[in-house]
Amino acid sequence: MKKISWGTGISIVIILFLIFTIGQAIAIHTFIDYDLVEEEYYEAEINYQAQIEKMKRTNALPEALEIKLTTQFIEFNFPSIFEDKTISGFINFYKPSDDLLDKTQAVKLDEENKMYFATNELATGLWKVKVDWNVDGVEYYNKKLLMVP
């Protein structure tokens, strides 16, 4: 059996280390999906001041929008100070772990200013529910984190 000199041994260790490091870098960039929170994040940043104004108006309301999670539904109770026909907008269901599961639903209220969304349409886990709604042109915004079972 032939002996390996210490110089050759060090060279082999360095080469193996470089191959391992390069392999790890390639694997990380190949298998990890870098999803952005917002697809158009520059535009979202510019519009953030308008979002702050909506939240201020929402917090100033005498009655808040209630978002309740039950076993079968997510219940949205809009303020009774407004008529159901004057309220419009969209509800965005945002799944932080997978943007392909995101959903958007138009606000459709019953006579009691309530709306129900079936939880079986959502995957289990953490969801950010963002409600962008308006009454006669005045815009409001609510958001809530929900853990869908």
C-alpha cells in the first residue's frame, strides 16, 4: 500500500471541502423558494401612507369590524352603523408559507352586515386576513391573524 504525503492529504481535504461548499451553495439556491411578501413591493411601499390613513379611520370608528373564527366559517361582522348596501370591498386571505394558496373574496353582506367564508376553502395553518373595505367612497382597512384548524 502506498503512503500519501501530508501535502497530498491537505490538498485532498481542501478540494473535498470546496466541493462540499459549492454543492451546498447550489443546493440552497436550487431548492429554496424565495417568495416575496408582496409581488409588487415597491408599489406597496409607496401606497403605505394611504394604508396608514385607512387604519386611522378604521380605529376612529365607534364600532369595529369583528372577525371571528369558528370551526366551519370565518365570520365577518361589519359595523351596524353602516347600511349593508353601502359597504363594498375585498377580503384577502394571505398564506405566508405559500403564496399559491392566497385567495381574494369580494365583500357580500347579508341584511345583518355579516359575511361568512367557509374554512374548508383554506388550507390549515396561519393566515393573514386583510379586509380592504369602503363605505360611500370612504376607505377602511382591517387585518387579523387566524390559525385555521
